Amino acid sequence: MVVDDQSRENEGDLVFASQDATAEKIAFMMNKARGLICVSMDHERLDALEIPLMVPNNTESMKTAFTVSVDYLPGTTTGISAADRAATVKALVDPASRPDDFARPGHIFPLRAHPDGVLGRPGHTEAAVDLCRLAGKLPSGVICEVANDDGTMARLPDLEIFAEKNGLLIVTIEDLIAYMGEREGLETKAA
């Protein structure tokens, strides 16, 4: 789980690598986290799939770069089931997928990550892509906000309980920014 600080959204998102998507993982997000399931991606892949930004002038408070939602067409039904959503997620990162493999609009919301990751924008979108890269995975992660049973957004005390109950680790975007900044500094010195 990735959490940001109280001065930003003060929310936690479940995160896993897109290439590892399964119906079970998507169902866990649907049933336990309850937020909007999105796929953080780099701009190169979104451009290759011809998935444009949802709006030309983003007025959302956090400037989350939503793109047009999609469903994978081959072998899926309506796109809403956990299995169909997992198939869509995996297809988004499959190099064999083509733009015409996706229906628009759909039930999965790709997000365009800032090219500089959390160093360019301290959001869950960028954290997911950075964490996947650090793990040696494709630069794309599935994210979903965690909400409480009553529909309110879970804050840190609730997120800690949720993480412990479900055997999850918590990483803060602040810590990821510090790590990426150190890493970038080391890479710059080595060059």
C-alpha cells in the first residue's frame, strides 16, 4: 500500500504490478479497497496504444492525468468482471496489444504518469510506476484507493489497521521521493 501525506490527499492506494494482474487481485481491490481501479502507465505505452488524455484541460485538484477508459476486447464479455478487468490490465502492458484491441470507453482507467516519476509529481500514479521499475517489472502498476466500510476515505490510522489485517506493507510517497532522489544523485555522480 502506498500512502501520501496529510497535506496532499492523505489517502492510501493498493498497488501491484500490472503484469501480475489476476482476477483474484482485482476482486480483492473491488471488495476490500472499494476505490476506482486505475492503471498507472508511462506515456510511451499510452501513446503506442493511442489512448489519449480524458480531457485537454485538467482541472482536477491533484492534476491526475486520467486517460480515456478502456476494455480489452478479445476474449472478454462486458468488461466489468474481475476477470475482464485483469485481462484488460495485462493487455495494456502486453507488447503484442494493438490500439484496436481496446474498446473506449471501458472499465479500466489508465493514468499517464509524469516522466520524472515521484520526483516530478508526488502522486500515487507515479509511485506505482517507480515501484514497478525498482522491482524490475514493466513500468505500470494497478492502483486503487482504500475506503472505509462507510464509504469515507481511509486515513493513516485506518490504513495501518487495513494493512495489518491483510498482510500488506506500507510505503510512503515521501520515503520513495527521498530514495529516488538519492538514487538519481548517485546515478548522476556515476555518469
